[in-house]
Amino acid sequence: MKIIGLAGRPGSGKSAVARALAAETEVEWIDLDRVAWKTYAPGSETFDRVVDRFGEEIVDADGEIDRGELAIRIFLDSEAKADLEAIVHPAVLDHLLRFAEAHRVGGTKILLVEGALLSSSPHVNPTTFDAILWLDAPDDVRAERLRVAGRADHAARGDNMAPGLGAVVIDAVGTVADVADRIREQIADL
């Protein structure tokens, strides 16, 4: 099984391309943002650690972590962001390794792992992946995609993100099919 990381700034097309590729036989996709949210569900060790670090004010009326409130706290403070990543990323990667093993046993040929920070987090072991692909699109293209998706406020997120060492940059301009073809070519070359 090949494990392929898909990283990139918001609006680069990670989710759209991953969905398209995962529709193919023997390809699976995992979105690490969704995994992260599950790791800090109420009652989990990660939930307790996040609340201990950031305070009870980040817990909403339903007893869950208010991701919007948490985002405000970390995007304004690089130390807070690093602290959150140190708490959440190891739990996410543990889940990923279990997920990957289950799919390896199940016969999956390609596991796509979507995660914006895959190529930049110090908590990610790059040897977990056969390749990390950085989807790169100009700011105006990303902004328009995010506007159409109702997430225009995410355009500035990731302004400081760049492909990490070893990441393969993929041109993410064009249709989902165009970008998916570029990714297939890259995977075939591995």
C-alpha cells in the first residue's frame, strides 16, 4: 500500500481532489482535520489536555470544544498553536497508523491522507508516507474556491504555510480532474 499525504493551504483543492480519487477502486481517504476533532471529543484524554492548556472558556454549552474559539486563541499566538499541535498531532498520528494498518490488511492500494500541516508539523514523521504532495494554487484561485464553498474567511489561514522539505509540489490550478491526473502521475512514478 502507498500512503500519500496531501497538504496545502486552504482552497488548494485537497478535499475535492481526495474525494475524486477516493471514488476509485482500492483508494481510501482520511481527512486528518476530522480525525483531530474526534481526538478531542469530550471524555478523551486529549480533550482534557486541550482544556487544561486553553481554559474552560473554549468549551461550548454542549460540553464540546468550540473550534472557533480555539482557532482565535491559536491563530493569534504562535506558542499556543505549537502547544495545541503538540497535544493533538500525536493523537491524530496514532489514529492514522491504526487506520493505515487496517487498510493495509484490507487490501487498499493507495491511502490518501489529507492534512494541511503534513509537510510542516514537527510531530509528523515523514517516513510514514511514500510521498507528501503539496497542492499549490495562487492566492486568487484559492480565494475564489473558498468563496464558492462559503469559507471565504479561511483564505488568510495558512498565509505562513509552505511545502516542507521533501514535499513534492503539484500544480493545483485547473479542474479537479486535471489535478487528480497530476496526482495519479506522481503516484505512478513512485
